Amino acid sequence: MTVTQTKGSAAPPAPPAPPGGRRRPNRHPDNAWAAILLAVPFAGLVIFYLWPLLRTVLLSLSEGTAFTGYTVTGFDNWRQLFEGDDVWRALVNTLVYAAIVLLGVPLAMVIAALLHQKGLRGRSFYRTLYFVPVVTMPVAVAMVWRYIYNGDFGLLNEVLDSVGGPTRAWVADPDTALYAVAVVGIWMALGTNLIILAAGLEAVPETLEEAAMLDGAGPIRRFFSVTVPLLTPSIFLVSVLSVIGSLQMFDLLFIMLGRTNPALADSKTIVYLFYEEAFVRNDRPLGAVIALVTLVVTLAVTAVQFRLQRRWVTYA
């Protein structure tokens, strides 16, 4: 058999014949390992997050118990929740608590700036001291503050009485219970906020501080005109973390107030309402609705924060 070739061109070499019955070697072995490594976290995401979320949605549309089984009834649980007053009161209390805890961010900024001063002795000791509440169990913190707020023999009332100030049962009074718990929330979050803001202060160029000093700016003017604008990314991060943590607050309220406290009805948060419906009254479908409401509120508030950060956060 004769093969005709074009003048000046050589015939391409024939590919080597593979051995009989054997596959070609994989030319992209890394792709298989990448798929395996990606499959593990993806499986965890599906099993521990997406599937429980789907089950919660289905449960919120159902009626029944774990013993009798659940039947889909539509949006009856949603109507039952929003037609009552408890969820609206709990949402207001949760947002008020989050707003109060946000007041701890400026406090953390001031303390972080004071600890950032040059020549300050014991800086690491002070930072560790402020971080102790973060690594302390919330139950222990709540028990200590419950004693401090006690209306009969609490330390706070003892101090106020010694200086002629007003005394009261701080966590048993509906007018002060939520605010008293919010003060503890500020104190507990102070350590984390300080660490993040201190790291942000380390990134502020000293040349800008020195230039402002040469222009005659005092310490306060330098702080608000130079330091704070460059610190806004860290402030934004601290604000987002503080709000998300505040919207999920439960343990402080549960320990400091207790289930028989007369102020509890006016101080419940949305997560505490979820605990009552799902675990105390054993109404899991209604608890699922409250859990989804908590998720939606958290996403909405966080989205608003990310939307507003374009107006005041400065990324150098």
C-alpha cells in the first residue's frame, strides 16, 4: 500500500500502541485529589448545615411531635407566631440588647488606643486582664454578676448605698433587667474587641501620626482625624461580630434571670423564646419557625451593616 505525501512535509510519527488491555496513565492526577479534598468539606457543609436547614424549614410547616410523627400543615405555625405578642417583644428586646452591646465598641477603641501608647509598662498584662472574660465560661460569669446585682446583698447595692445612691433588685426589675444583662455582655466582649482593634492600630503607619504631630495636631485630634479613619475596617469587623453574637444571646439571660424571675417576661430575647417553645413546651414546629426568624433577622441586620459600611469604612 502506497502512502502519498505532500512535497516538503514529513509524515507525523505514529503514536505508540498501548499495551494490550491496559489504560492510559492519567494525565491530570491532581484533579482527582482536588475533587477528593473538596468533597470532604462539601459533605460536611451538606450534612451539618444545608440538611438541618432544610429539615428546619420542613418542620416549621408541620404539626405533631417526635412520637406521633409530623404532618405538613402549611403556614399555620408562622401565623400563630406572628399573631401573638411574644415574638415582637422578643425581637425588640434582642435589637435593644444588640444596640447596647454596640456601645462597647467605642469603649474598646479608647482602651485599645490607651494601651497602644509608647512606653506603657505592663501592656501585655493589661491585654491579658481584659481578655480573661472571653476565656471564662459564660455560666461562671453570669453567676458572679448575678451576685453583684443581687437586690439584698449584692456588691453593687452595697457600693451605691455607701455613697447614698439608689438601690434596687437590678435583674428582678423589668425596667433594668435587660440593661443589666447588656452591661455584662459589653464586659464579656471587651477582650475580643481589644485584640482586633489592637491589631488594627499596629497597622496604622507611624509616619502619618508624626506628620499630623508636625502640623500641630494634638493627641485627640490625631486620634479622630488619623487613627480612627484608618481603623474603620477593624471597627466594622468588631461591629459585625458584636451584633451577630448579641442576636444569639441566651446563656446570660438564662443564668442571671432564671425561669421564675418576674422580669423575664419583659426581657426575653428571640433565642430564649426559641428555647421555651422548643424545649420547655416541646413545640418543635413552632421552635423551628423562631429559629428561621432568628436566621432571617441575623442575615438582614448583617446585610444592612455591609451596605452601610461603604459610606464610612476606609480601606487604605
